[in-house]
Amino acid sequence: MYLKRLSADKTFFLILKLFVLYMLINLAMEAIVPLKSEFNAFGLRLMVNIIFYSLIFFVAAFTVASYKKNILTVLPPVVDQVYGNNYALSKKKLHFMLLSSSLIGISGLLFMVFDLVVFKKINYSLGLRYARYQWMATPPPHIFSSILSKLANGFVMFVFTTIFLIILHWENIDKKIRFMTIVFAGIGALGFAAVHASRSTIIIIGVFIISSLIVRKTQGKSFLPHKKKKTDKKIYILIGAMILLIFYITILSFRMWDGSYKTFFELAYPFFRAAPRTEYYDYLNTALSDNSVLYLVFYVLMYFIHCQWTMEGTLLLSGTGGQGSFVVIKHYLHQLGIISEPETLTFIQNDGLFVAFPGTVFNDFGVLGVLFFASLFGLLLGRAIIHLCGSSRSGGIGIAFAILMFGELILSPFGGAHEYTYFVLPLIDMIIFEYFTRIFYKKSSWLYMANIA
């Protein structure tokens, strides 16, 4: 019996339900933290969010409905009768893709460590966060460092391809290959995040994994990889390691200050454009000790949700502080000499904070911009759903497009996937990897494997 992938409408409702749950979790985190936005414009923010995301899902639903009748959902007829079974992904090629992508990723991590420790003389003995600020302030000492740094950042991102393939084809990978590549991918991804000592990098890894799980679900498989009808414990170990790393990096930030957790929290929250909810805040201050772990939890939650608070600032003060949307894209266009004007940031982004995507769009383009980009977003999301539910021929290019759109949706309350270089680079690597594998194996699908009956 062959797997039957989800229909386009079921995939749409799956994504809708996951996103609604995600936004409710965001609201719950905001309720837990004894803080609020200093701009005090919750109603305006809620209205813009409702308009923006409602329009996205309305347009996506319309797009899916327009094409649904033309979608074939059972895999074998699509592959065998239309394209020929030779287009299916063989286990031999899958194992090659897993091993090669993971080894390239590990080599990238080694290049990165060599450049930082040997060429740039970064002292990691003082702690990851100290090292982070040190390497951020250290330019490449020579051209070899600059070249090695670029190669390292490009190569290490191939572990994301490994992660995707492991998640999608978990049941079809030989145990030894699966264990080996999980170890390599885990070291590559978490090692990359640790070397950078960046919480946002871990969040991006998490979003990539969630996007990959959605792709897996669309192909008629369980949301989480299963082992003998039970979710494989290795998935929980990876999730737990990511959460622990976020808290560990946060603790390192706390330790850079000569004071208690409470003192650090009180110094930090104004930077995140937050103000105390007086009664709740005062109650916790009297009930908790100065080094209560809850201050650490509040800080982590504040980091996740501050983008919604800063969004209120851009809604109230739109057009007064530069261009806030598509910053990374404009930066690289400027680096390539395509645009001559230097990129400018909003007053909030200049402080190193993130702003939810609807806020930056409103800041730059006003109400019409919100409506336009929400409609475009919805159209592309609908096309991504149609692509996954109707094309067994999808290789690295199609997969990269689908993950980009799912990542855009998940990260939009946090700033938008296109604003994170370390989310876009893995997708570029996927496209490159598609052509790299054709040197050794014929062109094939990444989604459909031969002999899955």
C-alpha cells in the first residue's frame, strides 16, 4: 500500500491550525511576563496583525481552491505513469546525500572554528558570550581569514539539508547511516549556534525543523518521525538540547553582569522597549529572591516576544526612522553594487532589536503596503502548498521554496525569514546541492522514494 500525501486543503488547514496555536502561545508568553510594551498600543498591534494574517490565509485559501482540482494526491500514479519510476529517489542516492551534506557541514564548522581561534585569536576560555562580542569587533586580519570565513559560513549550512532529509525520510534510512548523520547534523547545527553564542540562530534552527516537519506531514507521514509506532526519542533529545542551549547562552549573558538575575532583568527590559505591569511586577519582586530562576525564564520569554512590542513603536512612529523591511536583501544588493544608497534602519532596529514583519511593512509602505505584501505572501504560500501536494518531481529548488514560505510565516511575528541570513543561506545551499548531486546521480525527486510500498 502506497503512502497518500495530504490534499492541498488539508495541508492548508494544518498550517492554519499550527499558526493559530503558535500565536496563542505567543500571547500566553506575553501574559506570563510581568511586562508590556512601553508604547502601550496593544489594540493597534492586534488590529494590524489580524488584518495582515487574515488576508494571508484568505489569499492562500483562494489560491489552493483555484488549483485543487488539478492536483493528483496518490504518489505512484504521478511518478510511474507520468514521469517514470526512474524519477524516484533511490536509497543509495539518499544515503549519498545524507553523508555528503553532513560532511560538508562539519568541514564548514571546522573551518569556522579554525578561522576564529587561529586567525582571529578569539579567546573562548572567557565564555561564549564574551567570545561573541570579541569576534564581532574583530575584522579579518588578512585575506585568507576572509576567504575561510565565507567558505565556513557557506559550508556549515549544508547541515540543514542533512536535517531536512533525516526528518523527511527517517523510516527509509539505514540505522547506521541515520545515527551517523544525526550526530554530524547535531554537532554541526548546535556547534554553529554555540560558536556564535546566538539565541536567534537556535530559533532559526527550530523554525527550519518545524518547516521540515510540515513538509514531512504533507507527504502522508506522521508529523514527528516514528519508530515502531512511537515517536523516536532522538527527536526529543534534539529539541531538549536546543532549549538547554538557549538557556545556557542566556545564563552566560547574565554572568557578564556583576549582579543578581533580578538586577540584570531590570537593566535589560527597558532595552527591549518594555515597561512593567505595575501590580504584577511589584508582586513578583516581593515574592521572588534576587537570583530566582524565574527571572531567567522571564528574560528568555521577553526575548521571544519583544518583536511584538517593538512593532507597536513602528506602528505609532512609522516613517520617522528609515526603512525597516527587507534590510538583509538591501544590504546584499548594496554590497553587490546593484543599489548605491546605503541601507538605513528604523530607530528600533538601530538598537539591535527585531521588529515583527507587519510592523516594518507598515513603517515603510503604510496600509496599502500591508495589504499588498499580505496578498503576495498568501499567494506564494498557496503556491508552496500546491507544489508539495501535487508534485512528486520536487527537488532541492522546490523544497527550498516551500521551506522559505513556511519559515516566512513562522518567523514573521519575529521579523520575517528573509531578514535572517542564516535562514536564507541553507536554502541557497539546497539549490546548490541539487545540482551537486546530479554530478554523481541522475536527476530525481527529493520527496518520493522508490519501493515505499
